[in-house]
Amino acid sequence: MTATPDDCLARNEWICGEYLSTRRQILGDAVVQHLQLTAVSVLIALAVAVPLAVAARRWRWTAGPVLGVTTVLYTIPSLAMFSLLLPLYGLSASLVIAGLALYSLTLLVRNILAGLRAVPEETRQAARGMGYGPIRLLLAVELPLALPAAMAGLRIAVVSAVSLVTIGAIVGYGGLGNLIYSGMNTYFKAQVLTASALCVIIAVAADLLLLLVQRYVTPWTRAVSA
Amino acid sequence: MNTLGAAWDWLTDPGNWSGASGIGQRLLEHLYLTGVCLALSCLTALPVALILGHLGRGGALAVNISNIGRAVPTFAVLVLLLLSPIGGYGAWPTVIALVLFAVPPLLTNAYVGMRGVDRDVVRAARGMGMTGRQLLSGVEIPLALPLILTGVRIAAVQLVATATIAALAGGGGLGRIITAGFNLASTPQVVAGAVLVALFALIVEALFVLGQRLGPPWARGSG
């Protein structure tokens, strides 16, 4: 038997460098899973949200039902959402991705629709006058002008998704949430604090990254505010 | 679907409604947690937001606090509080976490509502000789009320969701039915619990929306 080492792990301290160095592999895997779950779910939501928002803009009567259904989905608490999807997906990563995608969908549809609605009628008429057909009008005029609002929605969706991934721990696919969950059961303070801090860091980093992307793809918004 | 039938059977079994961990008890816990924490968060957040909005100070904080609240995982805060010295005091970690997540929407909406009051109206009120306090209670708060109430509604729905997650960290409420279902590997119970939680959240939201719509005109606003 070796003597119990007297390091911060043995003393169960909140902040522990020893934990970072000895559990690097586990932390790395959890971060990768966290990022994958977030990215896949938001991308799926984006792929569904754009056509939905465009449809709701084109055919007025669809706007009410689309907004209504997404609002109802958004009101359902995350733990219940994941649980409702259990019979469909079982204990799998797909369950977490589906649940997160439904939340992101709400935020994205609302923001993209708001962006499309904010395109001035004069702009639309000018494009038509220059001979733009409906498809070209959408792709070259309306969607680019809706980008700032869409990007704002995307940023909120990504930050929310990063935070909600942790609830996936209930089915074993929660990225850093898994570490928080197991750390809670074993009373492992360093693990809980480190995983929580990493969650916030990922959320802030993703937000800043998207902000940079937004500035790059919408250079005209800078000229206006300057 | 078979699971849905089994979930329905679970929900309609009177044995699951009674007792210390029955649906009735969990529903009461959930209502109690949500109600008490909503009152606590309104008492802490609204005075601060109203005064900041009246003075026009601290806007960056009041607006950004919602973004910060979104980035911090609820579950992480619950577990951190549970492992901290507060964790030994029964329901306190849950109550504190719930209030922490209900405060941002209250603060942001109330502040934005106060700042959104037409400046000309404020100037006119001042010109009529209203004091700061009269201006606050007689002009600004009534005009900002629709947004303040929207903040209360968002906070209430947020509280229902957070109280559900509290079950993951050993708290009470309807979420316990879901976590117990996972521990028993009983999909029907998990689904039944989820249906209850979802209904609860939707009813809370609907009550607030109806209350605002059917309420007196000053509570409705134009939006």
C-alpha cells in the first residue's frame, strides 16, 4: 500500500492543477463531444430554419402556425424535451441532438423571419425594377439583408445549445455535463468546477467567434454604425 | 405507439398520484418552488431594474446580464451550489439557483421597458412639476408595465424549467418523476413525467399570456 498522497485531489479542493494534468484525456474527450453535439444540432436547426422562415415570409398564413409551434417547443423544459424524445431515439447522442435542434430552431426561425420582414419594401421594388426574379431577389437581396438578424439569432442559439448540452448527461451524452453529473455523485469538486468553467469558456468563445464572422460577412453594418 | 399507451397507463394509475413521491406531492413541490422563487426574484430584481431604468444608469449591466445567464449552464450552477457549504441546507441550493436564473429576464425586460418610455412624455411630466417619485410611480412604471410583465412571464417559464433540472441534482418537483424513471429504466414513467412537466410549463405560459391579454388595457401594451 502506498501512502495517500497529500495533493489537491486528495484534499478535494475546488481548484486543482493536478486534476487538469492527470485528467487531460477525459476533459479533452468531453470537450470534443460537447462541441460535436452543439455544432451538429445547430447546423441541423439552421438547415430547417431557413426554408421555414422563407416559407413563412412568402405565404403569410404559414407564419402563425410556424411561430406558434416553435414557441410551444421552446416552452417545454429541456429535461422534459429530452425525455419525450426517449421512445424515438433511445439512450443515444441523436436524442440530445434532436432536442437541442428543436430549441435552436425556434430561435433561428424567429430571428431570420424578423430579418426578412425588416427588408424595406423600396429595396425589394428596386430589385424587381432591375429585373430580379423571385429566387434572385431572395438570394441576392433579401437573405443578405436579413443576415445581421439571422446572425444574432445564431449566436443566441449556439450559446444556449452549449449550456443545454449539459442536460444530455441524463442519457449519458452531455459532453462536459457528463463530468458534472459524475462529479456530483462522487462529490468531486475539482471536476465539477473545471467542467462548468469549460462550458462557460466554450460558450463565450463560440459567441466571440460568431461575432467576428458576423462582422466579416456583413461589412455594411459597420459602415452604418461608424 | 406502445410506449405512449404505457405512459398513459402510468399517468392514470391512482397509485402513482398519492404518497410522498406521488404526482400530487411532486406537483405541489413544483408549484411551491416556482411560486416562492418567482416572488423572491421579483422582489430582488424589479426594484433594482426600476431604479436603474429611472436613473438611466447601469444599462450595460442590465442588458448583458441576460446574455451571461444564457451562457452559464443551469445544471452546473445547481451542482456547484450543492457541493458548496450551502449544499447542506436542504432546498437552499435549489432556491438560490432558481432565483439566479429568474433574475436576468426580469432585470433586462424591466430596464428596457423603463428606458423605452417616450422621453417627451417624461419631459412633459417633469414640466408639470412631478417629482422623481411621482414620475416613477405615475408615468414610467405604468407605461413600462407591458414589458415588465413580459419579463415576469419569461422568468416564470424559466423557473419551471430550472425547477425540473433541480431534480437531477436531488431537488424535488416534477422532474423527480423523470429522473426516477431513468433510474428504474422505465421509459413509460420518463415519458409520463415529461408530459406532466411540459403541460405544467405550457399552462404557466398560457396563464400569463391570457392574463396579459384579458387584463386591463394598461397591462397589454401595443406589442
